[in-house]
Amino acid sequence: MSEPRDVRIKRMKMRAMRRGIKEMDLILSTYADRNLAAMDQSGLDQFDALLHENDQDLYQWVTGQVAPPGAFAALIEDIAQTFQK
């Protein structure tokens, strides 16, 4: 049984907010609040997969210290641009 869209978005917002690193809590929860409702199924799938990644890796990707894996490159770029504005 698939998860209803609104329940899935709430779950992902909670996971974005409760990370291991406070900086990633702030970055991912703000991005989730601004963008998840407008994402299509594919975008939600990708963000959901990103939430399973290690916080130290995510932080390095978002801050540009390390190049993200190709599968996440566009999403990480979007997240990073959101916080460079």
C-alpha cells in the first residue's frame, strides 16, 4: 500500500528537520518547507532518497567541499542555491 502524498510530505519534512547535524536540520527543513509541496513524484522520490544519506556527506555536498554523486547533483545544486541567495 502506498503512502498518501500529504503523509509522505509530512514524514519527509520531519526527517529533514531531525538530522544529526544542526546545520543540515536547518538547510534541509527550510528547503523541504519551501519546495516539497510543488514537487512531482520523481522529485519527492529523489528527496526521499537524499534523506537516507549521511549528514557529513550531505553537508560537504551542499557547501561545495565535495562533488555530490551524479544522481543527486541537480537536487544538491538546487538546495545549495536556495541558501546562497
